[in-house]
Amino acid sequence: MTSLSVIGCTVEPNLDYCIEGQVKDVYKCTKTWSTMFDTTVSLTLYLDKTERYDVEVVFEAVEALLLEYHQYFDKYNEYAGVNNVYTINENNDKETVIDQALFDALKYVLTNERSIKIGNTALFNIALNPVLKVWHDARENPACTSVFGQDTCPTPDSSLIEASYNINPDDIILNETALTIAFAKPNMSIDLGGFGKGYASEIVTDYLDSKGYSYILNAGNSNVKAGGINPNNEDGFYYIVLLEPTFESYNSDYYVTLKIPEEISIVTSGNYQRYFIGSDDGLYYNHIIDPRTNMPSGDLENATAVSVLFEDGGMADIYSTAVYLMGYTEGLAFVEATEGLEAIWYLPDGSVEYSSGFNTYIYQLSE
């Protein structure tokens, strides 16, 4: 992992990044990056005027970490001197030597995803990439048309959906001594997009925690983590709104305001974020693929969106996908049985349900 350090000094805040907060002598310092993880990432630091800090050094350190993991997890592009997911998938018939940081991420996700199963099927599966490619190619089909931000595309041929793919994560071979990854069967490949933002966020926030900062890291509106005591509010909490999920291109309404203490990650999965309309059947096909069917989730019991709260951002990312795919009833039972995990479901009829401990975090629920 990149080695980083911050040498602090008492200085007036850099006005390129900082504004005065609502509490006297507190500054909110924000920087945004729009070129990583296929989203916009922003970091806001909450700083007391008397603290020792160098905002630009912190932002540079965070940017370096985000870029490092963005490159590791990228399955579409190669980078000079970096063996990443793209490299692994291209070399899928032989071992690939990888850096310790990427090896640790792979070991982390393989260890944790195996614990979330329905029957013998892992609901979060990094080996699902051959199936994901079928649906990615459908979304990127040159025959797609777009009207008012909604894409209409031909659906994949049923033979592609029903084909047999080597997608068992147990066939991913990690060698901790040699720092290599290999596949036990042909035509395998991986995708880390479903947990990459959460995991990278956890790496960044571990760094910020080690320096004692108070912050909100927002890796897109579906992935947020707060840390430290918020000096900008008298109660020390962070107030975060969840927007109503909608298939329309823009929506500013919110349905709940959360009151979040330090060290909590909020991750949302939903069927409204990336999708296309089938040109032959008029159905919505979202980007969350169910490994039990090789199809986008479509059961009526699936929520439009589910947001989970958990300390570890990488696990929160994994849980959000798995709980979404379970549907509300099974998902609720899973959340209630998992220590430290809470969730809120926004259902297709506009109603809201949440786990028994979630009300602790609700500041205001819209009527």
C-alpha cells in the first residue's frame, strides 16, 4: 500500500477548499474527484481553527489512495507497471503476480462473500464476471437508443443467459506466498465493482482516522462514510439524507434524514441506478445480476433500493448487494441475524420498511 504521512502546521484554511462552518471557528474543507470508480468522489473535512493541519497534503494523500485502488480494481483498462483486474482477466489461463494491496483485497472479498449464501449460491460473487459481461454488452449495444436519458436496448439472446459459465468463486486460487492469483477452470474472470468503492473508502477512512480527522467521504450518492466527532454540529453527529430512488434522470426529493455517529458506512443498492429498457418487451433490466438466474433482479418483492448501515465499508458494499437480492422478507431476517448490520428498504409502492435497530439512526422520515 502507498506510504503516506502528513506534517501538520497551524495555518489559515485554504479558501480554495474551505468555508466557515455553522459553528464558530469550524471550517468545512471539501475536494471532489470525478475520474475514479465511475462516479464522483468527495471528501469533506471538519476542522477546528486551532487544530494543526495541512488540508492540501491530506487531499493529496487521499487522492493517491483512491487512484491506487481505482487502478487495481479497473477491469477495462491497463496501466503501466500495474497488474490489476484487467491484467488478471487477460491472463486467465495462467498465474498473475499482483501487489500485496490487491492480494489483500481479493482475500478479503473471497473470505467474506462465502458467508452470504442462499442454498449453495453466493449472492455476492466476484467470479460472476462472464455473466456480467453479457449484460454489460447488452447495455453497450450499438443498437441501443436513448430518449430523455433512458436507454432502450435489445435484450441478450436466451442462449447466452442460459449458457454454462465457470463462475464458482472456489475456483479462484490465491497463493499468499507468491502473491499470485489463478483460475482452476477455463474462461473465468473477476469483477470487483460491487465492493470496490466500499473497500477503497475503508482504506481512505482508516488513513483519516489514524490522523484524527472528522470527515464525510462520499463515493457517489450510494456510498458514504462518516468519521470522527462532527464539530460542525453541537451534538457531534452527521446528518445525511437518502434520496427517493427514481428511474427518472434527476430527483432531488429525499425520504429520510439519518443521524449518523462516527465510524458508520452507508451503502445503497437499487434497480434504478443503471438500467435499460428491453426494446422487444418494454421491461426494465437493471445492473444487479442475480447469480441464481443470470438475470437482473426482477422479483416484485425486491425493493427499489435498500440502504445498509455497517461499520466496515467493504462489508457494507457486499451486504447491500446481497440483501437487495434476497428481497425484503428474507433480507430483513438476514439483517436481524447479523450483528452490527441495519437496513432500510424503499419498496416499489413508495412505502418504507426498516430493521429493528435502524430507528436509532432516523432523524426525520418524510411522510
